[in-house]
Amino acid sequence: MELPRIAPMLAMPGSLPPTVVEDRWAFEVKQDGQRALVYLPGDGTVLLRSRSGADITTVYPELTALGSVFGRPAILDGEIVAFDSEGRSDFELQQSRMGLSSAAKATRMAHLVPAHLVLFDVVHLNGHRLTGLLYTERRALLESLGLDGEHWLTPAAVVGHGEQALEMTRTAGLEGLVAKRLTSVYEPGVRSRSWIKIRHIRTADVIVGGWVPGRGRLTGLPGALLVGEAHEGGLRYVGSVGTGWSDTERTTLAALLKVAAIDECPFDKAPGVAGARWVLPRLVGEVRYTSRTRAGLLRHPSWHRLRPDLAPDDIT
């Protein structure tokens, strides 16, 4: 069966809904992996598409068995994750699986770092588009499909009890929650206030616009990254990030920065940073920080991870 292309609905960052209305919301554990729409034509095949719409099926061969297990035409929404030894989604592990172009290497990596598909929505089923149904109706349909196996699962969602659920994720070392309004429809391609992601740490997706060379043992490697956020007028500088990398990550970044070198500053206003070198603003990273200044600069930023799954346009 030919299935329509559907863009994933996106969540807004925010905080827990007020306690007096929390019974109007469902709470799901926030997973830390790669978003994927799963296309099941009903003929035994599977097509996985990333948030950008790219075909990532060959990257995750262990997930293709879902097509033979589930024989009905459907489009499912979920997150592809790699679990650590304690069963928590681990993005660093997941990164070793992302972007593999060789099917043979993907198969080898599937044994070393197995991927799991965490399902949380169904947007098309048996020839019917479900995006206009309420969250509660879609969720009931999803749970009725019985999609739990070696490499895929449908975790429970909890209605109400947001503070308790958030504290549970904190205690368990998880990233946080996604709150979903019970009466919300599925809005393809929209970052909607009907879905709210609540993290235990403050993070920001930033665009790398430059770097400062390190000294001593870091000669030739980045000592700090100069990062910005896109806005209507261009790229606004928000800070210098000089901590949070492993040696491997620093070396990887050095190679990426080298090929992206340019002569002119990509920021609206050049930061007064001595020795700065500029790069094409195409690398996206996630940083942790404590707060922001009134001017919007990040206080105490620390590098969290490179985001190869995002392009600058994804975070404007």
C-alpha cells in the first residue's frame, strides 16, 4: 500500500503544566536518540525516515524485522535509541550508529550497539490518516497494536502526576519528560505547545560559527567554540564554549572545523575574541548552561554533544 509522507510533530521546551490542570496531560519519558517515522506498507517491508525525511533504513537493519511481524499498513512515530547497561537511552552510544553509509558496517554495528525503537504515536493505520484524532484516541490505538519485541517497545504513558513522574525520571538518571495534551491532534511538521519537553538540565541547540585554537597539548585542536543562535537577521553570537569534550570529540570537531573554514565572520556582530577563526555556520551542537545574561549570552556553557541529526534550519 502506498503511504503518504508525514512530517513529525515537534515539542516545545518548557516546564510542567500547573498541577490544577495536570489531569489534562499525559506524561511520557523523554528519550535521547534519533527521531524516526516508521512506514509499514503491509507487505513485509519497512521504511525508516529521520526527522528531516532522510531514508535511514539501512542504518538500522535490526529494525526491519518489524515489517514481517506487523502485517498491517501503518505509519508509526518514535525514537530510535541505544540503551546503556542500566536501560537508559544514551545518545553517545547512539551516535556510533548514526550516519553509517555501508550496509555491511551497519550490520556489524547492530551486534555491538543494538538499536531499539521506542514507539509513542500512530498517525496512519489500515489506509486511514489518524492525525485528526485526539491524543487519547491515537494512544489507545497504538497500545492495542501490541508492538513490543526484542528491538521495539511501546512504553506506558501516565495521565496526571506530572511532578511525581518528573522526579522519577530524575532519580533514574533519565533526561526528563514529554507532556502531551490529551485533547491534542497530531500537527505534522509543527513545533506545538500541545507537546512540551521538560528537561532536568538547561540545554540549547546552537550553531558553530567559529573557534579559538588551543594551546600546549591542544595545539591544532579547538580550545573553544564560538556559537550562535539563528534569528531573523542572521546568526547571533551567544557565547564561547570551552569545556565538555572528550579527546575523541575534540579531534572529531577539529576535522569538521578544518573543512568548514571561511575568511569572514558569520555572526551579525563579530565577538571580540582574540585569535578567532571562522567557519561556515552549518555544524549544530547542544550545550548545557546555567542561565542567560540579559543580552542572551549563555552563562557557564559546557559542550554536551554534536547534533549530526540537525541542520541549522531545524533550529531557527
